[in-house]
Amino acid sequence: MKELKKRAAALILDAAKKNFSAELPSPEEIESMLEYPPDPAMGDIAFPCFRLSRTLRTAPPKIAATLAEGVHDASFSKIEAVGGYLNFFLDSSALAGRICSTIAAEGDMYGSPRTGNGKTVVLDYSSPNVAKPFHIGHLGTTVIGHSLKLLHEFAGYHCVGINYLGDWGTQFGKLIVAYRKWGSREEVESREIDELVALYVRFHAEAENDPALNEEARREFAKLEAGDEENLALWRWFKEISLREYQKTYRLLGISFDSYNGESFYTDKMPAQIEKMKQLNLLTLDDGASVVNLEEWKMPPCLILKRDGSTLYPTRDIAAAVYRYDTYRFDKCIYVTSAGQSLHFAQWFKVVELMGYPWYDRLVHVPYGTVSLGGAKLATRTGNVVLLKDLFREAIDKVREISAEKNTGAAGSEEVAEAVGVGAIIFYYLSGNRMHDINFSLSDALSFDGATGPYAQYTYARTCSLLEKAGGVPATDGIAFDRSLTEEERTLSRVLALFPERVTEALDTYEPSVITRYILDLCTAFNRFYHECQILTAEQESIRRERIALTAATHTVLRRALHLICLKTPEKI
Ligand code: ARG
């Protein structure tokens, strides 16, 4: 469709040059003004002329009518003015034939922009804080991050997924104190992460009344930093337990990381960077702390060292970025976190620039909005958190219940119930723009009839069963669509043709929801086609083959699109 848009833009410009004398926008600008009308009666590509009416000092309908007179082209079956729009109609038989054979030939690589060959992208995502709960607030970084990784891989980039574990900091002092006061080895061994979280939560509750506990925690962390063997052993143990727990969740999501180098890994890599900042005269003292002044860029100072000389979150991030560049020579390094951390990233990105690292502009922060559940915002420090594993468990159980009632395939298969339950949560989460705050509703996410993951997976399973009944995927040669197509066939072909552009848009905007919305468009188009057109029972053999080819094309694209947003694709639901 991209080429056709380009063609339409060129035609519009030609006709405009002939008829108007004003200065005209560039072909790229015209192209970006083109729309895909939702109603096929309005054409396949439309040009809203009001965008030009000021420059041309002419009313939009007049512009549309004038342009329509001057354009003719073999790429389009009809070009006509309707109100202020110039509408381009495709030869839909040609489009359907072309799209079916392209998808059959390219298979699951159809839609890849192939822009990443030879390039490396590092993605820093998920990164929970060890011994704190892995809760619903981490869903965003985990699934947006992983989906961005899959999208980049699809485009041909070499990707390195890094789980930058929060495995260092005063929370370990707190946990060590809490464990010694109220915990026991047996309890931690049997209840694992649940016990660690309980201890952590109890520490905060008790410290409310007894602030001296905080001082004690700071001391224990200082001991840990100084290499105290006993504290180090506890730290390693807590970390191991937490990791084992996270891995269960990652397995459920089908996620694996290439590196688990967390914050602690960079401890010995910070001094060299601090030294460099000193040499460049970047550090100034602010109430005893060392900071980089960023006033000129209208940001508060970036904190590098506390009064007591200990390092901070930005210090570690800077050292980590340098290490990653030296190790991976990335073309891009992407960080996915909640928007609450946007200032932190803007600050230390600027410091990296001031330090003279030429790759500073390859650092990308991808923020996202907040998640709440039933309207309540989630807090980590109180017990009021929804753990990710509990959310998934509940979704999986509900899927099993629904399937038992409906007597569907998931009833008998744990694997399918997991794929559908977990998929429902991911799909729901990735439905809106990432910056929108979201209020989670499990029953909405799980509805089999709504715009949901189960609906999309169900549609995919439908394509599987149709193809199975058809005896496999037919060869597409000789499929000509040499007839006038039904509206459903036209729409489906057009949606299939849009996939490559949607992938590019998702990559350019770091927005997996572009794919989620595309999946819904594709499912809607396919289900209409399925209900309105006879596929296996079509009377003419040639039509039957054409419709099976459209089903096979949908199957390929839907499967790829679902995988791009971390959903699994069971063949039966
Ligand atoms: N552990 C941090 C948190 O949970 C997120 C880390 C993000 N990555 C980074 N390089 N700062 O808030």
C-alpha cells in the first residue's frame, strides 16, 4: 500500500502543479496527508483537500474537483472527488491476487521492514527490584519491552535483552534487618519470595513507629557494600530466590533475557566515570553532594554522589550505558520504564552527552502511563499490591472456568488455558497507547466477545481449522480473482496489505499498540468475510481456492502479528 500512497501523492502533486500556482508541499508531506478511509465506499486511499485550502486559497470541494479532472492512472480503477476529498479506488482483484501471492511467497517474513540488518539494539526492560514484589506495575515494562524486542528482531536487528535487576540498594539493608528480627531460614525456604515480601512490608510498617530501624538498615547496607561476608551471603540468597520466582513469570510469558546484569554488576564500573566527570569539570558541590548542573537545559541537577560519597541511581545508569556501548556497540539502547522516570533519563542522557560520548543520541527512553486496578493506584511499600503471578493465575483459572462452561478446547489443556489467560492480560494491556493510564479489568480482558486477546486467538484458531478442513494451504499460482469481489473480500485484502506499514509505524513510534489495533482490524475483517462469504462451500472451484488463499494469508499475518505482541497461538481454543 505504501507504493500506492506514493503513487497517489505524485499524481496529486502533478495535477496541483498544472492547476494552481501557489507553492506546494513536498511529495512526502502530501503522502503523510493521505488517509485510509474506514468506509470502503469512500475509496481505498483518500486525500483530504482542506489541508491545502489555505495555501491554495480555494475551497476544499473545488480543489478536489479540479484535481479529479487532471488525474488518471493505471494503478487505480477510479479517482473521484466527493465533497472535500479526492478518493482513490484500487483495482481490488489485482490487489487481492497480489497480496495473496506476496504473503504466500514471503511467509512469516511478510511485513518485515528489513531495516535492521547488521545493526544492534540493546533493550533494558522488566528490571524488577529484587526482594520487592513483582507487581502489576511491572507489566508495562515487561510486555512493552519484550514486544519492542520482537519487533526489532522482526526488522532484522540483532537484539540484546537486558534485565537490569534492581539488586543493590538500601532495600537489602531493610531486608537483612527484617530477616534477623522476624524471619527464619525455614520460613524463607518454604515460602520463598512471599516471605521476603512479607518481611519487606513488615519492615515498613514497623519503621513507621520506630524510625531507628531505618538507621539500622542503612548500617547493614553499608556493611554489605563494604563486603561483609555474612550480609553478602544473605544478599546472594535473597537474589537467587527472587530470580527463581521471576523466571516462573517469564516462562509463562515466553520471555527470556540475554543478560541479567543488574545494578550490583556496575559497582566497580562507576569510579572511572566519576573520575571522567571530575576531569571534565562537570561536578559541582551542592550541599555536600556532587551533582551535574543542568540549569541550562531547564532540568534539576543530576545527582552523582551523595554527601557520604555513595553512588546513586543515575551514577549506575551512566556506568551501565558506557559498559553496554563498549560491549555491544549498539545502534540504539532502549529503556522501557514508567513515565515517572522520564526526568531521570533526560538528566543522565544529558550528562552522557556532556561527557562527550558520541553515542549519546542512541539512547532512547520509552515511557508508559500508570496502571490501576479497580481505580486504586498501586503502591509497593504497603501490602496493597497485586502480584503479577496472582493476576496471571486468576486469568488462567477464569479461562478454565469459561472453557468448561462453553466446552471448548482450553477445557482440557493447561497449555491452552495458560496461553489464553496470559494472552488476555497482555492484549488488554497493549490495546491503548502506552502513555494512557489504564484501569485494569480482568473481566473485560477475558471477554470472548469483545476486542480482546481470546477473541483474536479464537479467530486465529478458526483460520487453522478452516485450513485443516481445506486440506492445507493451496498454491497461489493461477489465483487471479478474475471477478468482482465482495465487499468483505475487498476489505480483507486491503487490511492484509496494510500490515507492513503498521509494523513500520509501531517501530518508529515504539508503540506495540499499533499492532494490537491492527490485529483487531484484521480479525474484524476476517470474521465478516467468514460470515458473509462461503469459503469451503463456494460453488465455483476457482472462488473456493481464492477464498482459501485469503484465509491462508490471514493465518500467516495474524500469527506473526500475535507473536509480535507476545501472544501465543494455539491451534484450537
Ligand atoms: N529497577 C527499576 C525500577 O523498578 C527500573 C530500571 C530501569 N532501567 C534502568 N536502566 N534504569 O524502577
